[in-house]
Amino acid sequence: MNRNSSRRRGTAIAAALLSTTLVLTACGGDSEETADTAAAPQTRSVTGGNGTIQVPADPQRVVTIGNTTLPFIDMGGKPVGVTEVGASELALIPTDQKATFDAATNLGSSGDQVDMEKLAGLKPDLILAQLPASEFEGIKKQLEAVAPTVFWGLDVEWKALADGVSQAGDVTDGLGEQKAKFQEKIAKIQQTYSAIIGGTKFVNVDRWESSDPGTFSVADFGCVEIAQDDLGMNFPKAAAGEDPLGWTSLPYEQIAGLSKYDVITYPVDAAGQPKVSFAPVVATNTWKALPAVNSGRALGVFCPGNNSYGPVLQYLDSLDTALATLPAKQ
């Protein structure tokens, strides 16, 4: 082999090595670029009452304001900041959920009383809020300046709120399990008590701590909505577009009018005792004289809340147990 052939061969090898080096360098650059892309924050689009919001794909520091707190915790969320929840409501949630609530920073007594400086100090990556629209408008810009904020008005149905909170807060696993249990429970009650559901006139009565003395209400909101809408039970409710029946306070003299119903449901606590605010109704002679009361057709039902699936499942368990006690029709 002559010297020129040897030189050409060396040049070819050098070129090949340079080409390989360039390819490897280019690949290395792609890897760094891919790593940078993977490290970049990922977001998702969710829709609330304030439009379509870009939220973190995996939020780590969530603040809940107003009625979003208990649903978020119920689905397994752990907020870093919350607004206050009434003592009577906290008393009805499981111990572990109460501990989660207590571990969060208290940001104020209500949505319109949020301590904005304390909120910003928490460095949240997501804010979830359900409160009156007028209150939200007053703090909207301040909240959105701190973190992506998803808002729901008070007119949002409880299932839609649960769906929205779970999607925005990335707690969909907890919601999926609860939904499955809910559907199973609804189907079981409908099958077990089909004759009762189809042929019974129910009425749901209640009384609240804020009620005037000597009054009660025929309540058509709260947990009874699940009995009406999901189970198909025949409870009186307001006509479309009208104020809820439960907004009207009725004097004790009208308790006797409940005699036209086959079965009465009324609120009890977790131990099965009449709710403190309703106890005065049960103590009246008019109540005691009702045919439904005398025949075992006045059913105490426990309702810890109807803003998420966990408490609704407890209500359905209580309703199931109560319906099982009904005597056969004479």
C-alpha cells in the first residue's frame, strides 16, 4: 500500500470518527432538551364558574375556601390552608378527616374574610373556592394573583361540585371509589324497598338552630334531595322556579297537617336521637298524636351533609336502616 492510500484511509477514519462524535453530541443535546421539557411544570384545563382555568397536573399545595373544604378532604385531599367550618359540621366528619382539617392553616372565618397575606405566605399552587358569587367577585383578583383559582357558585349541584373539586384537585381516585359505592347503595335500596318507594307518600320535616321558637319546616333540600332525585321517593318539594319549601317556617299548630302523609322522616344525630334543634318538635303533644308516630312510621334519619359522596353514603345507610323498620301496611 502506498503512502497516498494510507493517507486517504486515515482521512476517512478521522471523518467517520468526527461524524460519530457529532451524532452523539446531537443526541446528548436532545436528551438535555427532553429532560428540560419533562421538568417543566405540566398543567391541565378545568372549567369552573369563572371560566376555563389552567391548573397544575399534580397540585401539591391546595387551599380550599368555603364549601370546597370538606368535599376535598372527603376525597382524600390534604389542603394546606382552609377557611373555617362550623363546629356542628366538623363534629359529623370522621376523626381522620377532622385531623386533616386541623392540620391546615386557618385563613379566615369565611370566603370574604380570607387573610390574603397569610394565604400568599402558604405559596399554594391551586385555590378551590365555593361561596356566594358576590363574595367571590370581591376577592377574585387577589386570589388569582396568588395561584390558579377555580370557583363554583352556590347553585352548583353537589355531584357537579364533587366532580369539579376532584378533577381540579387531582383526587379522582377517591371520587371513583365513592361513586361506585353510591351507585351500589342506590340500586340496593331501590330493589329492596321498591314497593314502599312506589306506593308511599313521604314528608321530610326539619328545624334549624336559627329557626324561630315554635316553628318547623317541611324541608325539601339537603339529604332529602337524594331520596327524591336518585331514589325516586315521593316527598313534597317546591315547583320549578319557586322558593324551596324549607324556607318557610310553619307554626307548631300545623304539625297536625302531617297526618296526611304515610311516612315522616325527621333529623337525628349519629346516635339516633332527635337533632337538638328538632327536639322541641318531637316533644309536642301534637307530634306524639300523629298517626305516623303512633304506628312506627316516623323515621329518624341521620344526615351529616350532602356536599360530597362520603356524608351522602352515611345518609343512605341511615335511610336504609330506617326503611327496614317500617311495619307492613295494614
